[in-house]
Amino acid sequence: MCLNSFGLSGKIVPIMDSGLSPSRNSDDPLLILRAGDALTEVAAEHGEYGDWIQRAADDAWEGGWVEHDLRGSNRFPDWSGVAGIIITGSPASVTERAPWMLRTEAYIRGVVEAGVPLLGICFGHQIVAQALGGQVRKNPRGREIGTVEVRRLASDPLFDGVPDKLHANATHVDSVVELPPGATVVAATVLEPHAAVSFGPRARGVQFHPEIDGAVMRGYVRLRRDRLAEEGLDAEAIAAASVDTPVARRLLGNFIRQFVSAPFRRAA
């Protein structure tokens, strides 16, 4: 499977066109909305966010993939022509309120209203929350980085077949400090009370990275060792404890099976 970074066969609509209603079919691709670039040294060895997501999804999705870079255009893919949407992480901060972020937030509101399956990861999680009326700021509990324990607090299809406690890889400074109206918390960590959130019937967000494996996580930690030392964190200890997280990885498969593919199975 490979990403088509040129959009959905040229099928794009202006961001302000909200008159679409989804008419999805089983041949529609999954859309990755790229919000940033991985660290250069990590990407050279392991690829970009979209590559990690595809690898983690594995055989849960046998259809096509397309990618759209959110930073490059004020036009967005037509959500009525995709099976679902995944928004990646980013080194950028939602608090910057950059023009491309504001355009993305408007697009997200349309996607959620249209009922298109949506999963936000890290920055993606935060921008979904902000778009729907939540607030994102620097995490008052400090940076969360490395392999962390996630505690499931509520039953949710995203966590289908997943134990109450699992490990996941995380790297973030910002946090959703105030949930949007109607959102509910699904999981938390010691430093992140909104580690997984239900934003509506078909929209979910996770502050951690189910797509990041141990090698990528260790690369991030070691490349940020100086910054971590300034914050009083032991980079070598965090890197040594950073591991693959196969249970967290299952969440991507659950998103596809429970939110993207399930409607097609029911229709059949």
C-alpha cells in the first residue's frame, strides 16, 4: 500500500463548502491528513507519520490510502469520497493558531457534522478538540515522553478487546486542558487526564501515538536529550524504557474495524 500525496484523484473542494453529505462506499480510501514532519534523523530511517500509521494498521485495512498536507493549501479533499480520516502528529503547536490550523479546524467541524469517521493522533487529537470548542495549552503537568501506562476509564469501541491498562508511546508538551461540549474521556495517563477522548459518535482522539514503535520512540528521546536534561528528565533512562507497544497499536485497527469498516459490513 502506498500514499498518494496528490489528493483524491484531484477531487478537492473549498474549505467553506459545507453542503456535502457523505456518500461512502467500500472502495473509498482512508485519508491521512499530515500536520507536520517527523524528526529528520528518525524519518531517514523509519519514514514519516503516514508510513508509521500504515504499518500499524497492517491488515486491518486492505483498501487504498491517500495523504493531504494540511500546511500546503487552503483547499481540502472532499470528505464524501473517503472512508475515514486520520490526522497525524506534528512538531507544531495548536496554540500557534496559524492560518492553516484555523482552516483545518473549520474542515474538522464539517467532517464531524457529516459523520465521517475521524481519528486524531497527538496534535491531531488536540486540533479536533480545539475545533469543537475545547482548549489546548501547555500541559501544566509537564512534558510526557517515552513509553507510558494508559488507563482505560470507560468502555469504547476504540478500545475493543484492549485491557484496562496498556502501554503506549507518547511525546507531547501541549494538552487538551478543557474538553469541548459533549466530549467524554475514555482513557488517561499519570500526566495526561485526556489521553483518549470520544468527540462524538464517529470521532475519536488519542494524545499518545499508537503508531510509534520502540525504535522511533527511542530516536525521539535521544535526539531531544539536551532539552530533556534542561527539564530535569533523564533521557537515557526514558530511552531504555521505551519499547514496542503492540496493544496500543491495536487501536488503529479498532478504529478501522469499528468506525470505518463496520458500516459497510452492516450494509452487506
